[in-house]
Amino acid sequence: MILLYHHVAPLEARPSDPGPDEGWGFTLSPQGFERQLQTLRRRGYCFIASAEMVDCIHKHGGEDTQSAVVAFDDGRVDNHLLCKNGRA
């Protein structure tokens, strides 16, 4: 499973007038992000690097059903701050 996130930020961090291409409609709160990851862990998923997922697909013709990759598109500042502060 590959989970793709756009923005992970609290509501108050959202700009009042974001541009249409900024993707703020695809925002998840840090608490919601943490809940999703904890739920997957409780369900037996392990988190792996994307390179490991690609290797598994090449070697076995598909992904491991209990592995998950977390990816962030666009490299937004809120994603960097989330990881930098140890929340991810």
C-alpha cells in the first residue's frame, strides 16, 4: 500500500486565500495523520521505504499485503516541519 499525502497541517495553518494549485483542500491534520498511521500499525502493517516496495514488486510480482509506504507529494513546508518535529 502506498499512502500519498499532500498537506499535513492544523486548520489554522491554512492560508485564508490559497491559490487554486496549492492543494489545501487535500489537508489532513497532524492528529489525523498520526491516527491513520497508528491504525495501520495496530492492523499489522509495517512501514517500509519506497525502494523496498519497488524491489518487492519486481521480485514477487506484487507488493507485500502488510507493508505500507508513506509518501508526500510536492515537498511542502508543512510536511518538512511535521517530520523535523518528530511527529512522523
